[in-house]
Amino acid sequence: MRKVLLLSVSILIVSCTVGPDYTEPEIYEDKQISEALKLNNTDLKISNDWYTGFDDEKLNTLINYALLNSPDVLSSIAKLRQARTLVLINRTNFLPMLNLGAEYDYAKPSKNIGLVGDTDYFQAGFDASWEIDIWGKGRRLNEQTMAQFEQELYSLRNVKSLIAAETATSFFELKNVHENLRIAKQNLKLQQDIFNNIAQKYNAGLTDKSDYNQAKYILDTTKALIPSLESNEKNLKNALAVLCGTLPDRLPVVISQIDSNPLNRVYKYNLNTLYNLPASIIRTRPDVKASERALSAQNAAIGQAVAELYPNVSLSAMLGVQSTNLSSLFNSDSKAYSYNPALNLPLFNWNKLTNNVDLQKQIKQQAYQNYRKTLLQAVEELNNSIIAVQKELERNKALRNAVYNMQEALTSMRQKYDNGLIEFSSLLQTQQNLLKAQTDLADSSANIFKNIVAFYKATGGGY
């Protein structure tokens, strides 16, 4: 036994870890990323609760509720716990194992083989086994499962970032529907007044049927907008319910058309914030970090495959009691022990082990390209969101001027029509232009909010 212990200690002293050690790949320098995105490289921090900057308590409540109850978030938490448990399991794979066992064996041989006596055999004791991790296969396995655990951690953070962004986007789309409903109903009231006026003139013979039909057409067209908008309202509330992990009638807040609407005010946003970011904001995005951890895990798998090429040393031992009689099983003469050092050296396996090493290297190349693609997509997403915020703010300013001018034009055209200076078709065209301008402005205002949400999501959502 002493020889075995000395052998084990000697093996552990000379043991090593084969396979390539992992280093995080330097894909595109920070300077290149900064230049591509025109970042100022200031140390601006994005908060996890970035959505509170919109100053809307109902939005805050919705997102916080979704982050706690979303099926996607809870599913990711379950996967993270699985990965953590796997780390704990794999840490024990190359540690000495000790089992307590008892055995009874009864045999009644055939008379035709010359034995006539029955035999009893009793055994109890401890069995120990140990596969010695000489070449680091176990250490690489621990390295792999730890990287996979970290991958799931970053994946959870990414899911939370996505849920927050999707909830905010759906919320502002719902506010956009509410604003379009308000505009449609406001215009419907105006068009009803005009139609009533035209109908009186038509009944009195003061105007022809063409004006009457045009006024009725515009009125009916606007009426037709409302059912579609109300359907969109229901759909968006259903989408919010899914994000929050609840039924549509059990949302944590009531969102109605009478609520104050952020789309009705000019949203002031500091455009410098878009560029006051460090280049590392790309590499620290949770989806990028998750793909990088996947690459690290696969690198460790190469080490495990390489370790299979080397000799395997294991030890097994037994300490206990043995007897053919139960009454004498625990006597001093029943003591027994054994030990068995074993060496296994792969010699000929049709290149199965070397091909497995090549396979793991090829899988690593795939993981590397996936990491590279994820990083490039992160740069694209951030760049697109920055441009979208800037350009939508410019567009929104022009649309506000357009709405003001069309409101003034409609007032003037109505006076001219009442005085008989213009055709009725000119008044209707101006009215349609106003409705379109107001709708475009509402859509643009919603896009500003959604583009800012996309910007925060592109930065990693504070995670």
C-alpha cells in the first residue's frame, strides 16, 4: 500500500496539462472599433435600469415585472443552474472515490461437475478507485464546464437585456397606437362637421352630389382606420402579456388611451451620449461575452482530446472482511485487502483519437468565427442605432413644422371655401394632408423612443 501511495504522489508531481492554453482572441483593436463608430472613448457607464430615463412609472413597472416573470428569463436561470451543477459534478470526476459495499454469494453446483457441496460467500468493506489526472484531462474538463457556466451567465444577462428592450419597444408602439387613435378621432370629428355642413348644402341644393360623395368618402376612410388601430392595441397588449409571463387581463399596470402620452411632448436627448462610450462596450456586451466563453470552452475540449492520446493510470483498492460463514465475517482472521495499479496505453485505434483532436480543433474554428460574427454584428447594431437616433430626431423636427404648416393651411382653406374662393376638393386634399402629417409625426415620435431603446440594447443594456 505504501508503494502505491508513493507512486501516486510521484505521478501527481510530474503531471501536466496538455493541449493549448486559452487566450482571448484580439479580433479588431479597440482603436479600430472606436474609429469605425466615431466613439470618444469616455468612461460612460450604462445603467441596468436605463429605461427609468424615460420617466414613465408604468414602463418601469412593466419591465421590472417582465425581468422577474418572463418565461425566457426563468428558462435562462434554469439553464444557468444546470451549468452550475454540472461544474460541481465534473469537479469530482478525477478525485478518489470511496464506496461502502456488502455482498453475499450462494452457489449450488451441478452434481455432474463432481462437486456436491453448496457454498456461501460473504464480503463487506470499502472499495476505492482513482483515475489519476496526469495529463490534465480532468482539469481541462473543469475548465470547459466553468466556461460553459460563464457562457450561460452571459446568456442570461443577454436575455434580460433583450426582454427589457422588447418590453420598452412594445410599450412605445402601444403609445403610438394610442396617439394615432387620438389623431383619427380628432380628425373624424372635424370631418363629421364638414360633412354635416356639406350635407345641409346638398339638401338645400347649394352644392352638387360630387362634393357630398367626396366628403362622405373622407369620413368613411377615417372611420375605417379606427378598428384596425384598436386591433393593433389588443395585439400589443397581448405581446406585453407574453413578455411579462402573464395573461392579457393581468398585466401589472393598466395602459389606456387617457394616460399621458410621451409622444405628445418633444423628447430632448443629449446626442453626445451616443458617442461618449468606450470601445470596450462592444466586447463586454453579454452576447459577445457568451460567444467568447463558448470559444474558451471548446479550447478546453481540445485539451481533453489530446489527453486521450497519452497513457492512463488508475488505482483501485479494497479493504474489508471476507468469509464463507456469516458468524465469522467480522473475526480478525476475516480481514482482507487488495490494491491494483493499472496502466492503459492506446496503441492502435484506426486514428480515432487523433481524428478526434482534429475534430475538436475544427469545432474551435467554427466557434471562433461565431465569436467574430457576433462582435461584428454588435458593431453594426450599435452603429445603426446611433445613426437612427440622429436621423429620426432631424426628421421629427421637420414633421413638427409640417404639421404646424398644414394646420395653418387647413384653417385658411376652410375660410376660403366658406367664402366660395376654392373648390371643395382642395379643402379635402388639405385635410387629408394634415391627417397624414399628424400620423407621420406620431410615428416619428414613437421611432425616436424605439431607436433610443435600440441604442441601449446595442450597448449591452447595462449588463
